[in-house]
Amino acid sequence: MHRALLRHRPRGGPPWRRPPEPARPDARIPWRSALFLAVFTMAGAHFAAEGQTGREPLDLLARLLLLAGPALLLLRLRLPRFTVCAVAGVCLVYLAAGYPYGPVFLSVVVAAFSAVVSGHRVAAWTALGTLWAGHLAAGLWLHPWLPPEGDSGTPLLQALVVGAWLAVVVPVAELARVRREQWAREREERARAEQRRADAERLRIARELHDVLAHSISVINVQAGVGLALLDSDPEQARSALTTIKSASKEALGEVRQVLDTLRTPGAAPRAPAPGLERLPELAEHAAGAGLRVTTETVGDAAPLPPGADLAAFRIVQEALTNVVRHSAARTARVRLARRPGTLEITVDDDGPPSGADGPDGGTSGGNGLAGMRERAAVLGGRIEAGPRPDGGFRVRAVLPTGPAAHRTGPREETP
């Protein structure tokens, strides 16, 4: 029952360990940033041209080239490699035509930044290297054949400054990429931790519901059979069985309601303390209503147990007695609690034989009952042994630590 509440999650490596994914064709179009960059580039180029009298004036071709860079940036999320190469080519044509230096480089910076962040480092390095090599060749060797006329070329120092400025773009973009992957990893780890907490909480609630319902419904089932059998021959005994059914069902509804309240108000304090071994007489009384006499024996120190161990011990005894009622023909069960320094040993014995209703061991080896007991013990670092005895009965033996580890399933582990 409780395993069905756990969602299946597909396996796979985290995104930061996978190769860069290709750009999604449905990626959004960053038109706002492209529009802002187009306006800024046009205005900046106009003011830059006023202080560079030796360069070609800004004509129609120059303005088209200035707008082409921001226009190509509209594709940088879908086609990052094409965009960085195309923008670098447009910038190289603009510089080779002799137009003034200025914010034309900003489009190249944005395109290279996007390419690196999306994982296309080679394309970004190639585009920037080609742009700088072309600018260096035009300024040092090809300037006699390129506009403007009479241009003396670009000083080597200026070309090196431009190259250094472009070379800074890739490391900065690489740093941004690393930071983005780190943020993605942290988000993934937080999501995984939250999912683990949610799975553990669903498992806990499902386990509580199973324990409460299995015990109460077993008592109700047995008493209903008694009531039906004695309805005509012994009405008073049938009335007593119905009274037991009413009491058990009322208690079960109360416990289920309180367990479900934790779903509606997560993090709220429990309205009642978690049940523990002090409620063993109550379990014995319920079992007696189902026709099972329970004897208890306590050996060792009677000091209070940690909340986690106390709750687990109560639920293990409850589930073991429920299994006896449901799957065994025994009319007597013995519960022995042996408290030793650091451990609590629980033994629940019945003399059998199995009722034969469910499987070779009377059903006690199947279903979620024993699995739930093992999970409770495992949370505390304990263990469960269950199986037929040589004399024909059945034994459940649990060993639970009662040290600091037993506090890990404290008050929030139980709501009823």
C-alpha cells in the first residue's frame, strides 16, 4: 500500500554532467535586448564618428551593418553558433569598410557570450579569432587597398588592445557559464532533497495508515464474524461484538483523521503525543476483543525510551499482534520486552497453527506488514527477524537501538 504512494522518477545524470544540449527550436526571441542594443549602437556610433575624422562617414551601408548585428542577435538562443559567426562577419565588414570604431563590437560580445554560455566555446573562439585576425590584417597590411583613402593603417599597439579586449570576452563568458551550471546543480540538489523528503513523508504516512487500519480492521472483521454467528443464538454476545466494532472503528477514524491532518497542515505540531509502549494494555484489550489473549513480560530497566524507538516498538508489537489475529489460529500470544543498555529486544510469539487463509505461513510473510516493520527498524538501525518456530508457532523478533540514533524519528514521526 505505502509503496504505491511513491512516485517513479526516471533515472539519468544531472544536467551539468551531460553534454551541451542543442539549442531548442522553441526558444524565445530576445527582441527587447536586441532592440535596446540596436538603439544604443546607432546612437553610440553617431557620437563616436564625430571624434574620428579620419574614418569613413556613416552612410546607409554603415547604418545597415550597425543594425545587422543586433538583428542577428534575435537568433542567439536558437542558433548560437551561426549567430556568433555571422555577427563577427558583419563587424569585420564594417571595420574593413573604414567606418568609425565604436559600439559595433557590443553585438559581437553579446553573441560570443551567448555561445559560450550555451556550451559552444569553439564557435565563440573561432569567431573572435577570425575577427581579430581580419582586423589585424586590414590595419597592418591591407589598408592601402581599403577605405578610407590615405589611411596610414592601424598601429600595432591598438590592434593588440582590440585583441586583448576581445580575448577577455570568452573567459568572462566561461565564468558565467560555470556559475550558471553551479546554480543549476544547486537547484537540482535542492529539488532532489525536497523530493526525498516528500517521499519519506509519504512513506511515513502510508506506513502509519497501514498500521492503524490493518490493526483496527482486523479486530472489526473478527468481531463482525462473531456477531453474525451469535446474532440469533446469543444476542447479548452479539451486542458485545458490535460494541467492540464501534469502539475500534471510532478509534481508527480518529487516528486516520489525525494522520491526514498532517497533509493539510504540514509542519504543524502534533495534537497528541506519539503512542508508545505505555499503550500495550490497550493493544492487549483490543486483541482480547478479537478473541486473542495477550500476555506481556518486561525484563530490564523500565526507563522511558527515546520517542523514535518507543513509537517503532509500539507499531511493531501492534503489527505483530494484528498478524496473529488475521493469520493464526492461536488464541494466545506472548509479548516479551527485554531492555538492555543501548538496545530493546521485542519478541512476539504465538503457538499457531497458521489459519491457512493467506500463504504457507498464514499470510504473515506476505503483504506490507513485515515490510513496514523492517522499514521502521531499519530507520533506527535495528533489525527484524520473523518466521515459523520449530514447534509450529510463529515468532517476530525485533532488536532496536535506544541510543542517540533512536531520536531521528522523533515527535514529527507520529501524529495520532
